[in-house]
Amino acid sequence: MPLYTTICTHCGRKDSIYRLIVERDVNIPDCLYDGQPMRRAVEAPAVHADLPGYQSPVDGRWIEGKRARIEDLKRNNCRPWEGMESERKEAVKRAEEADRVLDQKSEAAVHETFNNMSAEKQRVLATAFD
């Protein structure tokens, strides 16, 4: 919802109101200081600047603006900072995934080693774990 500035017709004080565009001039409140009518001021719209340029800490490329930042994060398999709690959750998630991958590789290595053994050694090992 847009934010509009209102000006008191008597004392000149400014205030801000939120309104739908179609209701921007409907029921404008009176001045809080002297109770006189207020009118909507015509002002230039606020424009948010894009992100300032910086050098990527990962690959050294120059990054100019939000779109380039998103592309840089994606290109370098990174993600934006979302706060310490989120970082902790992400660290746990990545550690669990690394453990899962390590378990799969270890299990595959054990099976491969067992299958490459002679039949006699396989029998000895099989009976030792029964």
C-alpha cells in the first residue's frame, strides 16, 4: 500500500498516511497538533537504489547490482546470509548430508572389499559375524 505525505493547511506540519491509490484523497485526517484540515502533498516518489558494486570474495569478479549478486551467488554455489540461526540450521543440514554421503561410500567400499576377497576369506568373515 502506498505511503502518502499530508500537510496541515494551517501550521504546515507533515504527516504520513497509508492508502490504496484509489483512496489517496478520501478521509484525510485532520492535523494532530491543531486539528486543522490536512491535504495530500504531491512529492517525488521514493526510489530505492540498487546494491552498490563490490568485488566477489569468491572469484574476484566485479558485482554491480542485485541481479549480478544473485548470479554470483548461484555461480559460486553460495547463498545469501540469513542470520546466525539460519546459518546454524544450514550447517547441521550440510553436516548430516556429508555424513550420509560418507556412510554410503564406506558401505560401498566394504562391499567391494568383501566381494574382492577369496571365497575362503568371505566364509571366515561371514561365520565370524553370525
